[in-house]
Amino acid sequence: MAWGSGPVVTREPLEVLLDRWRRDLAGWAIPDEISSQVSESPWELPRQVFERRAERQVRQPFGCSFECERAALQPPGEVLDVGAGAGAACLPLAPLATAITAVDRDHELLSALAARAARLGARARTVTASWPEAAGEVGAADVVTCHHVLYNVPDLEPFVAALTRGARRRVVVEVTARHPLTALNPLWERLHGLRRPEGPTAADVLAILTALGLDVTATAWTRPATAEFASFAELVEFTRRRLCLPPGRAGELEAALRELGSRPACHPLELGAPGRELVTIWWAGTAEQRAG
């Protein structure tokens, strides 16, 4: 459905919106008394999850973001994927991409992306770097994709500006409708007695983009639940790390997951939901068009 049938976008000043965005993201910091109980980082996600997601998208491209990107690649053109991971956004576009550049901080995921591209008969240039720092190095492309990255970006204005300058035709951003970690809030409260934030949301993203002067279009849609993990045990281990629980509490967590409706095929960020509520947002880029 079109975003117009969803939340109302406020017209607050840009600085107010950006300050609230930074505060909301800072609110997700984990208290030291909880994080110090474990040695593993809750922010390092298992690479195999990203690789399975990319493989599934390549095998059967699906979703509003893919359709929006494909439409912008008529005629075929160059693709730049920011926060590319294992390639779930850019590799399904390979048949229409004259060149693919993938930017991510994870070198191993980029290596997996390059290998998968080669199997598709495509060549992907990979750049291990952060955005927007890498913008000058990678140059412009016809279509810039950026999926599931913005909730990790406290300083949104320069990040978005670099996306816009890097696209000749279109920027396509995909985010979850709500901050992706909010689905774990019942588990944080149950297992740690900790109340977690509720924001920011895609409505906040849209408000900021509009306040930046971008003429954006947005569509809300649902990606059906899919098997992100090889087993329920793998799901439990992933969620245990996310929640900073010591290994000895894995059984307690498993019971809580089952009680809250989790299934082996379900991602923990989809607890109690039939799928992931997503929003695709796109706008025109400002990079100079190629001659001819």
C-alpha cells in the first residue's frame, strides 16, 4: 500500500528531527551491567543469515524495492549497493546491471557477494569501507540501493546526501516500518527486566528525508516470514547473543521464544508476526548523467 494510508509525516524543523533521531538511536545502547555478563558482542550478526537471504533473493527476486530498482534500470545501468552485506539487494539486479559496486564494512560478506556474482556470470567490484567515507572512491551509479542500513546511522544528513549525489537516476532505500529490534522488547523485559525504546520508525525516516528537501515516494509492504536459520537451535543462539544472555540461560530463552510464538522458520525480529513490515522509499539522484 502507499505510505499515504499510513502514519502522518510531521513538518517539524530539520534540526529537531535529526536531534530526535540521534537520541532515539542512542537509547538502544545496552547497559554495562548487562553487556558485561557476556563476552560476545550483541551487534555482530551471523554471516550465514545474510548469505541465505542473498541466495534466496537471487533465486527468486521479490518485493517492492526490487521492482522499484528494476524499473529504474530501464535501460540497463550501473548499480551501487551501500551496506551491501552478501548482496541481497544488488545481485538480483545483475541481469540489468552493466556494473555492480558493493560497499560494506564486512570484508567476508563482500567476498561471499563477489563469489556469488561470479557464479551468476556478473562481476562485482567490492569496497570494504564505511559510508559516506567511501563515496568519493566509488563514484556515481545509475541506481543506488541501501537496504536495512539507516537504523544504524546516527548522523543521517551526510549519509543521505552522499546517496543522493551518488545516483544518476534513483536512490532506493528499504527499512523496517519500526526499528528492527523492537520485536525483541518483550524478551528484554521478561529476561532482564529492562524496558527498551520504541523508536525511531520509518515515519521518522520519511519526515527527515522530506525536511531535507527530497521529493520522496514511499510504499509499505510485507515480506512473508521465511526460514532465516538452519535450525531452531541456531535461532536461539542468535537471539541469546542479541539479548546478552550467558549460555546457561539458553533453555530459559528457548521457552520464552516458543511461548511468544516463534517457529524454526521465523526470524526473532518477526515474533508474533506473519512477516516483516517494510517500507520502500525512493527519490531521484543528482549525479550528472552520462553523455550519450
